[in-house]
Amino acid sequence: MLTGAVIGDEGQVIELEWRDGARARFHAMWLRDNALDDKTRSAGNGQRLITILDIPADTRIGSAMVKAGALEVGFVPEGKTVTFPAAWLRDHAYDRAETRQPGWTGETVQRWTKATMQDRVPRASLAAASRDRSVLRQWLAAVRAYGFAVMDGVPAESGALCKVSDLFGYIRETNYGRWFEVRAEVNPSNLAYTNLGLQAHTDNPYRDPVPTLQILSCIENTVDGGESSVVDGFAVAAALQAENPEGFGLLSSYAARFEYAGSSGVRLQAKRPMIELGPDGELICIRFNNRSLAPAVDVPFAEMGKYYAAYRRFAELIEDPAFEVTFKLEAGQAFIVDNTRVMHARKAFSGSGKRWLQGCYADKDGLLSTLAAIEHEFKEAAE
């Protein structure tokens, strides 16, 4: 609850204090632009109804009062009064003194290694997630937190993986089709279609934007070997940063190039860092795929030797068993990975028996949107 409000800088700023002693300053223009009244934002969808040019350039706070724990602000020269809930102001405070080191991640992200995850792989059954919103909520939250999860009880039939994506969003169709087969082929267009082992990698780094989610569903698996494995790229990046800050800086500062031209009429290219940071230093994406890495031409000559040393060390850490969680998909099981974070791999398997998986891509914004909507439902029900 708010306990105090002091206007400063001739109405350009207001400083607020909460009951627990927390303080935060807000600019008059920021408050006016983010006003919650029905003339500024649509009551139906929350979208803003005005542009920045509709707000007077000389906007300032003429009056402020704490009422029932909320903040009532009067803006001049408009003569407009707006009320802001105390909790909303606390959630949206931007007056922070702490500085974040490059490579930080948000509170919902939990990095993991083999030691912390091998025996607690998140999972749910398709039937339970389809009928029980709390089960779906937990499964989606696990994908948000850990970047992967397993789903049991998926029909062992072609196209059934769509039932998983239908829980939260839509399939993203690519040149590989609505979904694609993952089994041994003669003269394959992609090394994924062989019985060879595959190094831990993210998919399709040659696309921009890259597919943010991948689902792999098992229809048949009677081979020896062929276990799936996942590696938390965020955890590996943190390990590289702790060991070699300069190398981390090189892989996050300079773009790598990725290419794919494995089928007729397709030539995909993208230029992005292997370790991508947001403008505020947040770790937002890992791109790692030795099969589609193109020549690096965006690194200065003077830095190329150190860049390659950092790339090699990054690859060594990715291959370190301490970061690898393994499991074998049986018929009727699927797993989902956040393709911007978690690398997946496959062990080699024998030529006897059959291994038939299907894969598809989906978009993380749909998953996060569905999760946020469910969390909002639960919050409203609890109030």
C-alpha cells in the first residue's frame, strides 16, 4: 500500500513510498502515457487509444494524493485526473539502482545441469493436460522455466504431435512441411534423417526469426541406442562467462553466419550471434549448429583467433556430460524444447529395429500467452 507521494522537479517527477519502505520515482510524461483510464486505453483489450503526440509536450503533475492506498494524479495543462493502483505502480517501477551484468536472465528462468535435472525431468500426460487447466499450467510453466518438458500418452500415429501444439498455439510450417519425419533414409537431405549420432544443437539457426519451439513425438522406437538428450544453453553460456568473460563477450558481440541449401529452391541464410543478448544485457537466445555454420566474416582479423578459441571452448562445454540430461523416447511420448535456449541431441542407434519420430515447430509467444492467460484465470479465481 502507498503511504506517501512527493512531487518534485516542478511537476516533472513524483516520488512514491510504500508501507514497507520501498521508494520509486516516476516521470510525469511516463505516467500520463501509461494512464489506465478508458480515454487512454481500451477497456476491452487494453490497447492504447492515444499517441505520444496527443499528450502535451509540457505535461507535468499538478496534484497528487494517496487515496485508499492508490495514487490519484492530476495532470496539467490537460486538467486530467487519473488513478493508479499501488500494486500496478510497484509492478511497473523502473527506478532501479542495481546494475545487471550482461548475460542475466529473468526470474522465471531456471538454469540446470545433469546434477539438478536428470532425475526430475518435467512431464505430464496429454489426457490430463487436455482436461485439467492446472496440469497444463504446470507443464507450460516448466517449459518456461527449464526450456523443455516431456509429454506422455500421445497417440503413436502420424500427425499426433499436433495435439501437443494444439494445447497452447499453432504449428509453424516451414520448407520441411507442417511436420517432418525423423528416421533413417537413403541419401537424406538432412543429417537428422540418418542413424548417426547428432551433436547437441539448436534447430534452424539459418532462419530469421528462428523457430522458437520444437516438438518431437515418437511413433515407434525399437532400436538399440538413439537416446535423446538436452543441454541448457543458458547454463553453458553462464559457465563460459564465469571461466572466460572475454570469450563470452566475443561470442555475444559478433555475428555468426548460418546457411542451409539442402533442398531444391531453398537457400536460407541468417546472421546472428551464437550467444545473443538484448539491449539491456539479458540473455535471450543461443544458436549452435555445427552442420549449418557458414564462414565467419563479421569478426575483425585481430579478434578471429580468440573468437575461435571461445567457440571451441563453448563447444567443449556443450559436450561436457555434466550439462547433459538423457532419456529415451518410447512410442507415445513426445518432448518439447525451447529452441532459443535448449540444445537437443541424439545418440547413434543400430540398423536393426525401427526408430520413427515426427517433429514440428511452434512459436513460444503462443505458449507464453496461453500460460499467462491460465495464470490470470487462477489469480482471479483466488481473489
